[in-house]
Amino acid sequence: MKRFQLNPILILTGVMAIACQPLSDAPQANQPDAKPASENIASSSEKTAPAAPQKITPPSPVATQVISMNAHKVPYLGFNGVFNLNTEHQNSVKDPRNPKRIDVEKMEKFSFYLDAAGKKPIARNCQYVYMGATGDAKYYAEYKMTWDLFELVKQEKQDPGCNKFQYLSFIPPHGELNGEPIHMHLRYASKPSSFATLVNMTKDPEDPAKFNPWWGTYCGGGKTKCGKGE
């Protein structure tokens, strides 16, 4: 009897053990619903998609990188020696902005005078750094006309008169290849003006009373006459 009484107990215990096992197919509580594969791919693409390229603004004529008209032609780009105001160019002579004489030492030191003899200085031994060249706002596209730019280097014992000539803009000495006397053109300014303002003066309306556009013309080699044209 004892043997047969154990069997029902064993059977009952087995049934209870099976009933207590967790069902692997039953959903787990508090788990977010799984997204379809297509949604996961789309979401991943959105996160890794490259940003749209930014629009690049073309440079202005002044910002355009060019080389000097005298590059690889003459030492110091021609900025060395004595340059006198062209007495044959009446607008240059009458324009009160133009110094009568400019002495240049190896394109680094500039002196400005009220007279051709160099006895009446406006500013002497002003130290400059060459800032490169830029195309003329009006004539670069057709004639490749460039301006060479120089900026004043501030020094402790500097001539106070140099501050008037903080920015120098030159069309470098030229004309020899065309059989003309060597000459150059000068514009200058100080803050709040800028190189861009000087270069863009070529576009100023004709105004004889103001001598505009400004074409200060200087003769090379210490000469005072180098033609009536600009």
C-alpha cells in the first residue's frame, strides 16, 4: 500500500512543477513595443545624413588675390628711389591731397614732402609692411591693373605725421615697356578709411572741382615731368 500511495503524490508533484515553469512565449511587462526594421533604418539615416553645404560668397574685387604688375620684373616692385609729383599733370598739381615728393627706401621706408627739393617734410621715415596687391575696382578685368598696398607699422618714436598716411595704395611704377616715362599713382588714407575705399575710388564720378577720381601721378628717377596723361 505504501508503494501505490506514493505514485499519486509523485504525479501531483510533477504537475505542479510543470505549472510553475515560466512560459517563454509570454510577453514581458514594461517593455516598449519594438519598431519595425524599416523605421529603424530610416531613423538611422536621419541621424547620419550629412549637413547641406554652405553657400560660398564670391570675393569682392579688393579681396581677389592677384600679384603686383611689377612682380618678378624689377627689384622692390619698383618702390625705391625719389618720386616727384608730375608737373605736367594738372589735376595732380592742383589736388591739395598730393605730396610734392615721395622718397622710398627699398619698399619699407617712405618719406613725404611739401616740396620737390625735399626741404619741407610732412612725414619722414615712416615704416611700412607690404600687404600684397589687389585688382582695380574698374580696370582690372580688362587691363589687369593692380594696386600695391602698404600699411603703416606703429612705432614708439615714429614721426607723428606718418599717421596721416596709414594706408598707401599705389599703381606701381610703370610705362617703360610702352616707351613712356616711368610713373606711378598714389592714394592714401587713415582710419576710418580702408584699402577698399581707396581702390574703389576709381569708380567715383568725374568731379573736376574735387579732382575725382583721384589719380595722384608721380615721376620716377627724380624727374618732375612724365607726360600729361594718367
